[in-house]
Amino acid sequence: MGNTSLIIEEAIASEVGLGNFASRHDLSHAIQLMSDSIFVLDKKNKILFLNEMAAHHFLLEDPGRVLGQTLQKAISMRQLGPKQLFTELAHHCHETQKGVPQQFTWVEEKDNHRPSLAFNVMVSTLMVDKEPNVLIKLVDITESKMLEWVLRSLAEIANHGGINDVIDDVTKLASDAFNADHACVDLIDSDDIAHSVSYYYRGIKRKNVSYALQDTPCKEVKESKSIHHFDGDVQERFPKDILLQEMSINSYIGGPLLNSEGAVVGLLVLLSEKRIILNHHSKTLFRLLSERICLEIERLLSQRKLQFLASIPHQDPNPVFRIQYDGNILYSNSSGREILDYWYKGSAKLPLKLQDACLKAKQKRDVVRMEMEVKDKMYLFTVVWIQDFDQINVYATDITELKMAQQKMRDLASYDPLTNVGNRQFFETTLDQWMEKAKKNKEELALLLIDVDNFKTINDTLGHHVGDQLLRNLAKRMSGCIRKTDFIARLGGDEFVVLLKLTEQTDIEKIAGKINQALSTPFEIGEYHLETGCSIGICYYPTGGQTANELLRNADTAMYRAKKNGKNQYTIFSNATYNEINSRLILLKRDLRQSIAKNEFYIDYQPMFDLKTNEIVSYEAFIRWRHPKKGLISPSEFIPLAEQTGCIQSLGYWTIQQALKDFAAIIAPLSDAKIALNIALSQLNDQYFIDNLCDSLLKANIPARSVILDIAEQISSLQYRHLDANLEALRSEGICLSLDNFGTEHSNVSRLLETPFDYVKIDHSLLHSLALEPKRSAFISGLIELAHKLELTVIQKGVENAEQNQLLKQLGCRYAQGFYYCRPLPIETLKIFINDYNNNYQA
């Protein structure tokens, strides 16, 4: 479904561009072009090839020296992390050689779980010189893991109370994240002197320092109010900055700390004797750290301001008042009087929370701080016991904007930034809370798991920018179908979840129906007219599951049944169907990944006839799966699973190769007919598809004119206009093109004028009740006449009886296929059929 990952061979094949290599030279050339680290091992797990990126990542100064060695021997013992990685890789290589591709994530962590090196590792088999080898692809994800670590660390720091402690923790985090020798947070006074409030040297807190900004890079940071980065040339750029020379600094990163008015009040500075790289990821990290420090600096400045104003409260625009312990008011400024009037208007006394703070301040003889809302504003109240005067000073600071900023940070951790609905983490937290409350109050909940139909095809063919906009619109429509008290989240990809509290008036099926209807209404995004739908699995708490995992699992089972029943459906989970569906689903998903290697697929071929001459003009290839335990699995069941699990590309590639092999060896020597191959839109969108197909035809010695590609009818929609160039390229190679299943809901007749098709296959659904419904007959007749005028050959699919056959002849349809003429046959049976047909055929 929405969270499925790509099959490993698929991911590597799509990156390299080929599944097999005729020579080692071809392979060596291909991997050098890749941006990720690549190793190719022989069957003894010794290095055959590696690219420059692999040599760079693992500090191999002479890559040629390691050829013929195992990975463990190639890496120096000083590189303990990579040594552990390659030890783990040895196990995965062994599993891959058994025919089971591998994928895992490896992270090397330093102190405080800081990631220093991280890879997403994919291991697959690769044929070179007809010999099986192991292909290892290592995608560097260190930057993304570092970002996750910083966000997690910031969230933990947020729980601290003391302002200086928080600033220290964030400064230390900045030092660790950038591996900087020096890290400091400075406040700037009116004389342009920077005074550090937190300073770390190589991870250890040091005494604070002061320095003048003149002739330093920090001066440029302050004046420009922007982040500055100097890598390797900072001493040359600022020759008068003696400290840079004395500290042997080569790299500098500095950023401004702004107050609520946008003025620069301080700096975050990182210095290093070695290089500090500042790219998009690290710049984002630096901004996150700066923003967190800004919040605390604002609090720190407010605290200092309050301390200064203690002796002159009348000058403070913020609320200030002095009271005796019994509540008698001694003094207040104008803004303080507004708050007091508001309180006394309601109860004629101070709020109980403030009274408690006053008591604590007197007992502890110390400062007590508390937050409280007053007239839709949030204030930080600082309560100070003045022992000499036996009175209490109360200073209030409006922290409404600060609280909003903090809430924004929490929202970033709780909401999906693309769709602005809850994310998976927020959903899991909410579900646990709702279940706990429902259990206590004996209430019921409903969970709707929603998977968007057709999203993957749109995203793959039109690009992520269209897919992202579609996801935003989908979330907006779904939010409009539910109540304000309901909860919606995006779990990832094209998968959403809705959580509802049940009442007597709640009609879950009505809500599910509204979502189905809302998402099946076409979307207009730019020039594209996009058609989607959704499959919904519904599960109730507590009857459908007692835990969050059970509810999600059972909703997923119900959603699978909804997909199996047809697109844009919803299904309610019941225990009676769980074992039947879930066990089968798990088994098929697991086995599908290995089914090609286990030779469980085969192809049936169905002939297409010329109704005028009775000649066979082509054979259409249909893939079949014979499962060793479940028997023959319907394509309508395993094709959607292949799309969900990412196997569809490898499955399509195998089908083409096997069909061409059968055609060259058995069909072509016995018949002049063509071979028709079904092609998915995702295959057509693959930049290597045309080259691979032409290479396959050349190797099989099959003329391009002998091949017909059946393209899904959805390509006639305007949203796939960008694939027209690929169709033209196929036609220029001499390959014939057929528009499959024409006449369904996706039909766009005007697109026939723009697309270079040779054949139009009319959908079998139009044959139903053909003799009894004159409108159907007239419609097919019109399609045939239109196709003839456009010089297109018409083929009718799904002919099941003599009556349909006779009517098609009368309507002028020249070509047809279906069970009436011949069922799809396996290749050996087809061979017998062709021989019998050739011996007995009479025109």
C-alpha cells in the first residue's frame, strides 16, 4: 500500500539502467557514472569493481589495490565503523546468493548517539559475462540521520527549565552536530562588543569570553543579518582578526540571533581548525539551532530586563505591581492595573495560582516564575519576595508570541508539513490517548485506513511536484468530509487514517461513502485532469482490536478486501474474514518477491483472428502465477500486489523477455502472426525502457514490426500527454502500438488525433447485452467507423459466443479475440494448436 518499499533489484536496476551486462567493461563504465558507492563482488565475495565514490567514502587511496580482496580485508582496522559494516554485509551477501535480495540501514554512532556515518544498503545479484555476481549499493544518508538526531535532541532539550542550561545544551549540540572545535553564543552590546553567554571548546564548557566585532567575520553577520560561511580562507579574508590566527581557524559559520523586533542581539558562531561543510542540510540544521537559541535569548533578555526594572517599575511598559502578602496593592503601573482590574472584576482577589506563587516566593525567599493566561494573552509572571520591605514585586512579560513559536515547533514535530494534517507519530500518540479514554468511559472508536487509488501511477509519470499538490488536495477534501472533533493523519506515501469517536448519531458508512465520493471527483492541477479514488478499511474499537497495532492491522486487512472488491470501495473488518484475507495477503506479498527466481510464473497466449479470412494475425501474452501452495493466482489479485510492493517493473521485464523468447523459438517458425505485449504506464515512463526493448529484440533476432505493445487506455487521458514522445520513439523504431480497453471511463476520443497508435482494442464490457441494447451496437459501430477514418485497425476483445461474433461482422469489425475463438494457452499447448490450425486451416 502507501508505505511499501521498492524491491532491491528494482531500485538498483533503475539506477544503473540495465539488469545484466554483456561484459565487465560495460559494468565498470556504468557504475562509475553513479553518484552512490558501488561494489561488485564475485561469487567468493571478492571485489571485482568499485566506483570512485566508494573509494572516497572508505578512504581507499589506491582502489586498484583492493581488487580481488574481500571487503573486510580491503578496509583498514583503523576504520572500525566500516569494518563492522562490511562484516554485517558478508551475511547479507550470503543471503543474496541464495536468491533473496537484501536491504538494510547501517548507522555508526558516536557519543550521545550522534550519527557519524550512515548508509542505506541494497544488495542484489547481477549477471556479468553470464556469471552471477553480487551488486552492493550504499546510499549515503548521514545528513538526513544527523537532521533526525538534532531534531530529537532539541525536543529533549525543550523539557529543561533553566534558561542558561538550555542555551548551554543547544550550544553543545551545535558543536557536536558540526564537529566544531569552538562553539559559542554571544550577546552584542551597544559598543559592538560580543559577550559570550555559552562557550564550548571541543565539547567541554569553558569560561565565557568577550571580543570586539570590528574586522571580524561576525561583523558581517551582524550587518547582513544572514548566515555567513568561510571555508579554508577565513584568515585571508579577515587578516586583522588575530584570534583566527592564534586559534588556527580555517572554517567559520556564523548566524544572527534576532529578537522579536528583528534586531540582531547576538550570534551563534562555530569555528574549526578543519573544514566545515555548509550545504542545504547543514544550513537547515544551523537555522534550527539558531531559532531554538533565539527563543531562550528572548527569555534571558526579558529576565535581565525585569531585574533591571525592579527599582523603576513605573518606566516598564510591561505589567508591574507590588503587593503585600495579604493581597493589599501597594503600587501598579498602567498595564499592571489593567490586569489587576480584570482579576478583581471577577473575584475581588488574586488568582489562586498567583497566591500559591507568592507563598512559595516568601517561603523560599527566592524568585518564583509561573505562566498564566490573562485576557487571551499568555504572561510569564516573575514573583520576587522583598524581605526588607515585607512585600512582593510581580513582573509580567507578554510571552504570547514566544508560546506561539513554541507551539509552531511542536506542530513541526506533530504535523505532516506537506498536507498539514497529523503525521504518523501524532496519530499513534492520539490513538493511544483516545483508546485509554474510551476504555475508561466504555466508549467506541472507529478507525478508517484510506489508500488512494492510482496515486503511484500519477506520481511516477507526472513527477513529485504534481504528486505533492495532489496529496495536499486529497487531504483537504478528506478533512472536509469529517467533523471538527474527528482526527485525520497522513501515515506516509498515499496512505491516510481517520479516527472518530462514535455516538448514536455517528454514521461511519455515510462518512466513508462521502470520502469515496470526494476522492473520486477529478482533480484539476495545472494542465492535468487527474482521476483518483480510494479504498477504505474500517475497524472498530474495542470489537475490532484491543491495541493500536491490532486496529491498524485489521483495518489494513479490511482495506485489502475493499481493493479486491473493486476500486473506490470501503469494507468493515470482521473476525470471520481476518484469517482468510490476512494470511493469504501476507503469504502472497512475501512469496511474490521470490516468485520470479523460483520460476513460478509462466505465460499464456491467446490468438487474435481476422474475421474475414479466419487467419491468426497476432498472439497476446498474458502472465500467470502458479503458486506452489495456493495454486493459480488471478492476475487481478497479484498485479495490484506487484504495484504495491514495487515488483511491477521486474515482473514486466520478465514477461517481455520470456514472451520474446517463446515467440522466437516456437511461434515465429510456425506462424507469420505478431506478438502482443501488455505494457504498464510505469514501464513506458522508464527512461531505459525503449533502449532495453530494442536491445532485447535485437538479441532475439525479432523484427520490430512483429511486436505490438498494448498500452493501458489511461494514456489517452490528458494527464499522460508527456508520454507521447515515448510513443513516437517506439513508432520510429517500427514497433506497433495498440490502445487497450478503449471505450471505458478513461476514454478521450480527441487524444486519438495526437497519439501514434496503429490499433484500437475495444473493451469487452461493451459486448454485454449487445443484441438487446441498440445503443451499445450503435456505440461500437460509431467507434469502428471513427477508427477507420483515423486509419486505425479495430480489434474487439472478449468475444464469448457466436451471436457476438456475427454482430461484430455486421458492424464492420475485422479483427477479434476471445474465448469463443480460443482460450489463452500455455506455450506447449499453443504449439500443438498452431500445428493443428496450419494443417486444417482453409480460407
